[in-house]
Amino acid sequence: MLTSKNKMIRWGFIGLPTLLIMIFYFYPMVQTFLMSLMSGSGNNLTFVGLDNYQRLLSDPVFLTALGNTLLFLLVQVPVMIFLAIFFSVLLNQKTLKFKGVFRTLAFLPCVTSLVAYSIVFKYLFSNDGLINHLLLGLRVISEPILWLSDPFWAKVLIIIAITWRWTGYNMIFFLSALQNIDPEIYEAADVDGAMSRQKFFHITIPLLKPVILFTSVTSTIGTLQLFAEPMNITGGGPGNATLTISQYIYNISFKYTPDFGYAAAISYVIVLFVVLFSLIQANVGGKK
């Protein structure tokens, strides 16, 4: 039997975190939605209903930012998940020496400072940076690639940067899942004469399905909120070629004449896409 004191302690452990979540998560979400129904400069906001959401459909800068963000999502996330699986399988080999060193090196990028590594990438990929000198020296290219001033290569640079930083993070999840797979399953496949490719696609991938779903959802959410890399490497340029939704929200809120109502409306577009993509991935991943 629980005493009244024990019940109060238990309710205290449950109630306090719940209260904090309500104050710091749900209350700002509600306030942000209410703000998205208003418009005006600074704090001089007036109720305009759904005008901000209608404005999104005719805002060319927003549509450009949305297109860039979705492009990064559709290209970078599958590439990163594939590389994470590849490296996790490679670093899970029993015969591999210095596995701890290689795993640490693969994981290190995700613990580096976002701003610091972005600035380093900006200098490495500048017109006269180390990467161009290296490619010229190896005769891979005949003239420097304009990583920062060409719209196509600027997008490629952002994809390279976020893939470099987050592949190791996702690799850890796959590596953990691989170590929990019963070795007898592979031994049985060996007895049946299964080749390495067959074991990978018919044993490893199906057993990694829950982790693939988890990393896909979290990577999707992270990419939809992409901000630091475009902000610090390309500044959203050239000509808004790498501008993302989060960066556009920042510009509207702090760089241009503040319009917090419109910025709040744009932020709910991110919420909508997060929910949409998460549902799609959950439905696809939930099929037998």
C-alpha cells in the first residue's frame, strides 16, 4: 500500500517535469501560433487572420528557401543514411584492427562546434582554398571550382558539410544495432551458402529497419531546421541559392524590419513538413 506521502512524492516527480514541459514547450507553441495570425513591425502587431499564410504562397523568397530546404532534405538524408550504414558495417568487422580509433574518428565531426567547423569549411572551399589547390594538383579539375559563388556548387558544399558532420552521429545508432544482432543468424546463412551481398540485403537491412526509420525521421527534422551551415558558410547565397527556411525566419525576425507574425507563420510551415514527412516515413517503415 502506498502511503499518502509516497503518492505525493510520485506526483511530484511526474507533475514538476510536466509543468516545465507545458511552460517551456507547449505554451510557446500556442503563443507562436497566435502570433502567426498577427502582422506588424516589432511588437506593434494587429490581428490579420490567415493573411500571413496566404502571403507565403506569393512570396518568391520563401518559395526559394522552401525549395532549397527540400532539395537538401531529398539529396542529403538518403546519402547520409547510406554512408552511416556502410561505415557501421565496415567498423563492425571482427577482423578489423584499431576499431576504437576509427569509430572515434568517424564520430568526432558531430561533437565539433557548428560555427567553428562551418568557418573552417568556408576557408577550405574558398576559390583559393586547400580543396581547390588539392584538386588542381591532382589534375582532377583544370580551374578552381567556385564553391561559394556558384549556385550549384554552393548547394553541393552545404550538402558535403552537413553530411560530413552528421554521418558519424547516425553511424553510432547503426553500429549499436549491428552489435545486438545474434551472430547465429549469420552463421545459419553461411551454412546455407549465402553470399555477403545476400546476407546484407536479406538479414542486415531488415534487422536495421527500426534504426533506419529512427535516423531518417531525426535527420529529416534536423535538415528542415538547417540554419548554421548556410548562415556561416555561404550566408544563404549566392542569390539565395542556399537560403533555408530557418535562415529566412531569422532574416525576417532580426535582419530585416522585424515581422514576428510572418516569421511565426513560416515556422509553422516547418512544423507541417516535419509532421508530414514523419507520417510518411512511419507508414513506409511500418509496412510488413
